[in-house]
Amino acid sequence: MTDRKGSTKPAKKASSGGPGKKRLTFVSWIAGFWPLAVIPGAGVSVWLKHPLPGLALAFLLNSLLEILFYREDKRLAERQEWRIPEATLHFWELCCGWPGALFAQSCFHHKWKKLSFMIVFWLCVILNVLAVAWIVFPEQMKRLVEAGIACLK
């Protein structure tokens, strides 16, 4: 192999886990398994016929998983390996994992300086809080929306 000046360089050896090689770790694979974010909490809510226990389980499970995903993503970033996509991290934040993400950001100092990521993160938090409020207080949220629409008229 020759460079632009014409000198010969040895060919690079193929690395087993470099930045160009896609190799999923178990944690990265779990991060992409979205039913895990929804089914346990929804199942508990349906079984107990009340949304609060299912929401509590969703917040607990998804926050713990999100901490694990951030730790793994940080480790993969340090090793310059294939990373967990930001969209996947945001999905888990939206599915009640944002408290764990907030903890992991401060604990691992990961993703908290990237403005574009943080903007989407806080949008996920707001949407999740609104969705939870709608599930827990449907009548009050309906009246709030109707009052807001009436103010706009």
C-alpha cells in the first residue's frame, strides 16, 4: 500500500472491535428490545386494574435499565466501539426511564454537555410527565386542555 508521497506503508490489520465494526454487546441488544420498556408496566396495570403500580414499575425498571445503557454507552465511547443510538436512549427516557438517565448523566458525566442531545432529553421528560399526568388524572387534564383551547379562541 502506498500513500500520496509514494512511500510504502504496511497494511492495517483488521481490528475485531474498532469504530467501523458493528458488534452488539448484550446491553446494546437489550436497549433495542423495546417491548421490555412497555410490557411489564402495562401488564401490571391491567392485572391490578389501576395505572399507578404499573407506572411505578415502569419508572423503576426503565430507570435502572437506562442507567445500565448510559454506562455501557460511555464504555463503548471510551473504547471507540459501536455505540447505542441516541434515538434508543431517548426512547427509553420517554418510556419512564428519564430519572435513571438524569442520574446516569451526572454519575458518568455522559451526554450532559451535548446540547442537541439535552434538548431532546428534556422534551422527552416533558412528554413523559404529560403522558403520566394524562393517565393518572384524565378528567383534570381534559379540562385543562379545554381551558387552554378556550383561552386561544
